Amino acid sequence: MDGTALFSPTPVGSAPRRFRGPFARWPRAADGVLATVVFLGTVFVTDGPGDSLVIRPIGDVPIPALLVFAVASAALYWRRRAPLVVLAVVLVAWASTIGSGYADLGGVAIIALYSAGRYATDDRWAYLGVGAAIFVVTLDNLADPAPWGEAVFGAVVMFVAWYVGRRLRMRQERAAQLLREQAAESRRIVIEERARIARELHDVVAHRVSLMTVQAGAAKAVAAQDPEGALRAMGAVEEAGRQALEELRHLLGVLRPETDPDGLGPQPGLADLPRLVEQIRRAGLDVSLATDRVAAELPARVDLFAYRIVQEALTNVLKHAGPGTHSKVRLGSDSSGIVIEVLDDGRGATVLPGLDPDDAGARGHGIVGMRERARLLGGTLDARPRPGGGFSVVAHLPTGGEPA
């Protein structure tokens, strides 16, 4: 099977980024520009005949009205830090111009109401501000008689401006809360893994080492009088040492009980990948395996970790993309160690849609565990959706590195 088209490597930094406009990139500068533009628009643009907009000379605006326009517009610069205060200033300024023929601060009030909904955290005062804005709209309509439909429309616009800002704030708060929960879940998973390793280290490996110490002491005590007994004791030390090494390999693999129900038998390695691939194929996944210049002899911990990463990645493909999906496993090497890449085309169910690459592991134990295995070897693991559909897992495992 030719998997070249499927296995087109995607650079880690090439994932599309969310667009950020000037109000997100440079908020203070953008608010300053906004205040200036609103002031100029309020001064030079006014209502004309037949609901049209006309340009008026600056000389037609009296100095007091200019000062009120300047104060109300300048207040928008602080619309993020003190949105309710800004709304109060704008409404007072607008109310002070009613009946003068220069009550042109409705647009400024709309921006202030949006800002109150977007950035104010106390909705009780915000409700009061919305009510005050609707009251000022009604006063303006009474002072300059117009059809009541216009007053109702103005009140609806005021409410909608605040409500849109509030909805955006609530959505951002929910997204931030979700990210915090995902980060906490990831930390919890890692802590659980390490706590389990610590318990096993104490219960199993420490027992083996204690046994070795006792046997070595016994061998030393009887070496002169009973050489054969000393040899038997040293043989027991050797056997306990081998068992301790096997247990250490087991612990470094961050193994889970469900992956090895009986806990017996030798640990798997890359040599067992063909059997794993065949098992996954029987489960309904179309898997191809390619091996390129991988050293025949790898450190036991690297061999085990590499196998577990491939196993978990293929399990995730089967779980999230479903049977019928095409997945490609490729093993290669670089200057420092081995490279593992597991790609799928996502033709089954949608694979983890909409996840940011840095948060992809927060959905469960799978990716967190794989990343922790790589990190324990001093390597890296990147897991992210592919731009054309499907999912990509790329791990770099040093063969002689120290844990991170």
C-alpha cells in the first residue's frame, strides 16, 4: 500500500491561528482611536431631512456642546477598565444635551452599553444602566417630538447592544472555564500516574533492593566458612537484581492496568508492532506500517515507550475515527533517537473537532499519557488535528537522553 499521500508531514507551527483584530492585539491604542473617531463623527455628522445624515461645520456646534461631546467620547478610552462608570458618564452627558438641539450622543451610548455588557461583571448595575439608557431615549423623544416607533426602536437597539456584549462575555468566560478544567484534568492525570509509579516503586522495587541487601549481607557473613552458601546467596542477589530491573522498566513505561491485565510476561517492544497492527486491522482499522532505519537494539525503556505510544495512538484512532479509517504508522530515526508518526485520514467519525493543538490532550488519559512517556525520556510529542482532516501524532524519543 502506498501511503505517501497520507503521510505528508505537517509542520508543528502550521496549524491555522485564530484571527485577532486590532481591538484584541492593541486594546488601549484601539480604544484611543475609537474615542477619537467617535468624537469626530459626533461633531461633524448629524441627522438631516428624511432620516439622512449630513455634514455640519464645526462652527455650528457651540463650545459647551463640544466639551460635552469630548467628555463623552474620551470616556470610551476606559470602557474596558470601568465600563459602568463610562456608561454613567455617557448617559449623563447625553441627558444634559436633550432639548438643546445637539443631543447626538446616541451612538456613543450604544458603544458604552456594548462595553458594559462585554466587560462589566456585575449584571445588577448593568441592568440599571440599560434602564437608564432607555429612559434617556424616551426623554429625547419627548423633547424632540417624533413617532413613538422611533423611540421604541431606539430602546430595542440600546438593549440589543448591551445583550450582545453580555453574550460575548459569557461565552468567553465559559471558554476560559473549560480551558481551566482541561488543564486541571491534565494535571490530575499526570499526578495520578506519578503517584501510582511511586507506590509501585515503594512496594515492589524497594522490596527487591531490600532482599538484595539482606542476601549480600548473608553472603559476606558466610563467605569464609561456607563458600557454596555465599555463592547461592549471591545468585539470589543477581536474580533479585534482574527482577528489580524488570520492575523499573515496567514503572518507567507508565503502564495502566487495563493494557496488561495479568501483569505477567515480557514487556512488548517495537518488534511486536506487526502483531499489534494485525490486531488493530482485525478491529476494522486500515493500518499500514513502515519502518525506516530504526536501530535493531534500543534501550529497553525506549523500546517499551515507543510501542506504548503507537498502541495508544492507534487505539485513539479506532475510538474517535471509527472502523474504515486509514491510518499510517511510520518509524524513523534522527540524530538523537527515533521518530514515531501515526497519521489518520479521519474518514470515520469526526476526530476531536475544534481542539486547539495545545489542549488536545486535555480530553482524556490517552494523549496526556503518551506525552508523559515521551517527556520521561527527554523527548517530545505533538498531537493535533490535520488541516485536511484526520489526526496526527508525532513523537521524538532520544535513545540516550535524560528525563525532562
